[in-house]
Amino acid sequence: MDIRPEDPANLPTRRRVRLLNRDDRLYHVILAQQFDRELIDHLCRISEMTRIIADARAGARFLNTILSHKRAMLYFIQPSTRTYLSFAAACQVLGMPYNDVRDPSTSSEVKGESEEDTVRALSQYFDIVIMRHPSEGFAEQMANMLNGMSRTIPILNGGSGKDQHPTQAMLDIYTLYRCFAESLADRVRQDPERNLFAGKTIAFVGDLARGRTVRSLAYLLTRYPDVRLLFVAPESLQIGEDIVEYLDRSEVDYALKFDLPEVVGECDAVYMTRLQDEHDQKGESGKIDLSRFSLTRELEPMLKKDLAILHPLPRRQELDTFYDTDPRAKYWNQMRNGMWMRSALLAYVFNVDGAILDHYYSYYNF
Ligand code: CP
């Protein structure tokens, strides 16, 4: 019988972050609270530079060498299309071979091996484990468990239960950056004073109680002074008290709202989310009326001309396909941005992000 390490969620956030970081850098990437403003800005710049470099054959060849000496494991035992494929593509961009486990019934877990021993086994063959798991604290517990082993490798959280999805939040921030920036120079400029989010109103809409992407993105947006956040959901699906307390402590301007048509005209970005009914106990959310929480075609005349429409996807009826070819639909861009942001994150974790920066300034500094 395996003993799972104590649940770190009971520790203060500052202590949890200290356990996940090394030498003032992120080592394991588990929580959105690990990212400060400087790091978010840095990773958005590295993402932008990577996509530019990858566009030329010589640049793609350069990128293809920088992690060719490492190996990644994609341990995804909860369904995924985008996160899995964009991490796989990011590994390919950086030349890092990868393997996967997507179905535990094909592993020795069917012979009674614990998930903990499975992760210990993975750590012997690979240099990083990128993990999606249905339990909230599992990735963090595995990170702390590996910290005590003779061979320690980073764990990246690709979605943990209802709790967090930090790499999705990073690609969402990068997408918003691209929407709010006026030029390429704006996107790659190293200027700690610039705040592209100042004065912007961003609404989260839908199942905010159980949407891990919203929770992680809300944490990241506290790093931007003068942003205004609206949480638009039926009472029973409103954002968690823990996030509200964090927003209060961070002195963020926010409001809880209960009707999308009432506020949609004020928004610079709307972040739509689907009903997360896989977390229902007894089909209870089937009874909730979501008609006031859907971006329908009838709302179009009320939208700002430069609104950014985001959705982590997959979607259901909350986002009308009417918007799919509208230039304000940024949910297609989010997916591709995810490949670049996840490339930047992998480069950062293995400390080769500086090589991308140097390459960019050698070839593209015009
Ligand atoms: N946004 C997201 O996590 O999508 P997948 O579940 O398809 O990975």
C-alpha cells in the first residue's frame, strides 16, 4: 500500500510555491500563483519570438536542436484534445522526443501498481512529466514526492480536477496580449512599465464554480493593476470564495454579475465557458437555465467593435457558431497560441529560453 504525501493544499500558498520553485525559478509548474508579472511578460515575449523564429526553415532547425537531449512524458489520464496535442507539438518544435500514457489500463496499474509508483517509474525514463489528472491535488503531490527522490524531474500541470489549468491560463494571457497590443514591437518590447491590460474590462461567463481555466486565469490577472474583472454566472455556478478572497487581497477591481446581456456591451474581452457537468453528483446542473449566460447572435449589436471573444473549448451551446468567422473570435487563435506558449514554458523550465532570446536578437532585431 502506497502512502500519498500530505495534501500540500493545506499549506499557505507562499509555502506551496517555495516547494515548487528552485533558485528563484519555476521548477515544477503546478499553480498559477507561481507566476509573477515579470515572468508572464517574459514568457509572452518568448512565445512571440518562438513563433517568428519557427516561421523560417533555418529558425525551425535551430529550435529543433535546443531540447533534443531531453525526453518528455505526456501522462494524460483525463481526456484532452488541445492540451495534449499542443504540448506534443511544442515538444516537436523544440526537438524533444516524447511518449505518452493516456489510458492507465495499458500500464501496470492494472496489476495493482499505484499511481505514485507509476510516476516514480516515469521519472526514471523521462526528463519531464506533463500531467493531466482528474484529482485536484495530484500533480502537486507528485511534484513534492519527486522532490524527495534521488532523481527529481519537473512536473507540469496540464489540468488538475476542478482546481487549476495554469498553462491554459498562460496561453489565454498571451492571446489577450496579442489582442490588446497594437504592434509586434508592443508584443516583444521589454518594458516593465507597460500594462496592456490597464483600463480593460474582461468578463468570465458560464460555469465559474468548476471551471479550472477561469480560476487559473483569475490568479494571473491579479498581476495587472487597473484591469476590471466581471464574473457572470448563475448564483449556483459563481466563482469560488477562495478566488474572491484572493481578488480582495490583491485589490483587484471586480464584480459578480448574474446576466450577460446586462454587461456584454462594456466588455473588451469575454471568456466563455461550458457547463462542467462531468462534476455533477446527480445531474443537478441540468436544471440550470443558462440562456442569460450564452453569447447568442442576438447580442451581436451590443458588442464592442474590437471585442475579443475567448473560450478554452470544447464548447456547447453557450457560444453561437455564428461568431466562428467573425474577426473578434479569438478562440481559434488560442489553440495555436497554446503551442507557442507551451514551447516557451518548456524552454524556460529547461533554462534554454535565453537561447531563443539571443537567436531572436541576432536575426530579427530590426
Ligand atoms: N482547453 C483545454 O484544456 O482543452 P482540452 O481539454 O481539449 O485539452
